Amino acid sequence: MAKTFRVKLVTPAASLLDDSVESATVPLWDGLMGFMPGRAPILGKLGCGELQLTFGTDAKTKAEGGSTSYFVDGGVVRMAEGQLTILAERAAPVRELVASDAEAQLAKANNDRIAFDDPNRDAKNQRREREIKAAKEKIRLARGSKAV
């Protein structure tokens, strides 16, 4: 059995990752799901949170692989034929997140007021709540803590 599997992380704007990993922890809409080599095929709805990837030891260089994390939000996940494909609406490496930027995003979303008689009120409130959740998760990841 293979010790690694391929992971591709793609957004509408860019391909962020195409590499072999030992394991992946993916935030689905209803909770975290772990992936390892040999995983049965599955299709899932991506949630908002931290995508964690663990890399194996490189057979050629004998270098330890380590791990990395990405902020992801929305999209789909597909595991098939030894490859995990993540099509995310939004994604960014955690190391590139800036807490102050996320705090500004949170303040803007919190201050966004929707007129009571707006015919699209429900949709706008759902979008606002999603922005608040995403901003809080970015702050948590940028600060490296477990809670905001």
C-alpha cells in the first residue's frame, strides 16, 4: 500500500498546491474528516476552517516532510483514485494570514446592517454570517490559537 497520496488545492484564482502527503485533515461543512492513503472514494462539501497536511519523508533526499496548513472556505472535496482534490471558493496559506486584516474583515461584517424590508434580507444575512465565521477563523489561525 502507498504511504502517500496526491493532494491538489485549487481556487478560482490559482492552483495553490499539488503535492504528495501522508495525511490530510479537511474541514467539511459538518465537521473534520481525515484522509490517508487508500481512502475509499468520497465527495464532500467543503466547510470553513483549517486544512492540515502532513508530508512524508522524501525518499530521495531523506528530508523530513513536516506539515502545513491552509485556511479554506466553501467548495467541494473529492477523493478518488489515490488523489484528494479540493476545489475551494477561498483558500490561503495560514502563514500568509494577517490577524489585523481579518479583524478589519470581522469589524466590517459586524457593522454591515441590512434593511428590514430588503427583499434579499435572508440571503444577505447568510452571507454576512459566513463572512463573520470566516473572519473569526482567520483570526484564530493567524494568532495560532484554538479560540477567538
